[in-house]
Amino acid sequence: MPLGLDAGAVTALPPRDRCLVPRGLFGRPRPRWTLTGPILPAGGLWSTCRTLSQVVTGLLVERRLGPPAPSWQRSASITWHNGATRGASVVAAAHDDGRWIVLHRLGAADRTDRLARETLLAATAPHGRT
């Protein structure tokens, strides 16, 4: 596989014991967000943060498949994609100098983008890159 992912590393139906899910007011797990069929790529895929990190470094840092697809957002020096469902959010981003981040949060999504950007910009660029 071009990004080095194992078969099944990204799935629509993860095992229940492998899911990080938010909890409700009384501590019970909230129902999982599931999307299947043609809308699956819009938010129904599950993976580990380690797998998503492999995707980010392969696509955005090493550019193994060429330039990122137009669905990735772009600022002056950062390429990113974000998403949120009820109770969970994620940002995957890379700076042109090789810094990158995958940030997954449970709870309100309103601070996830800002926290990812601040953390990415505060990180030291990889040796030999500016």
C-alpha cells in the first residue's frame, strides 16, 4: 500500500473495544457516530491516531502521492483538514517546514482548530528544515 497502512487500518465498523467515544452526563458512552453508504468519506471512517499520523506524514510531509487533494485546506504555510461529530473533533495538519500534528479531542469542538494551530506553530522545525 502506498502509505504503508495495514489492510483494515481505516474502517467504517471498528471493534467496540477499540473506539474512543465521548461520555454523556452520567458517564455512559454516547452512541457512536456512524455513516455508511455514499456519505461514508464525509465522516464515517475510523482509525487510530497512529494510523492518521501515517496518512498525514505520507500525504503532506513526504508527498508520496503528489500534491494534496483540493479537499485539504491551505493557508500561507499550513495544509490541514478538520472534522467534528457530536462530541469529538480532529485536526490533521502539516507545516511546509515538516512540522505536523494530529489532534483528537473529545468534548466541544470549538477550540480544536486553534489548539492544533498553536501547538503546531510552537513546535521546533525538524533538523535541517526551515
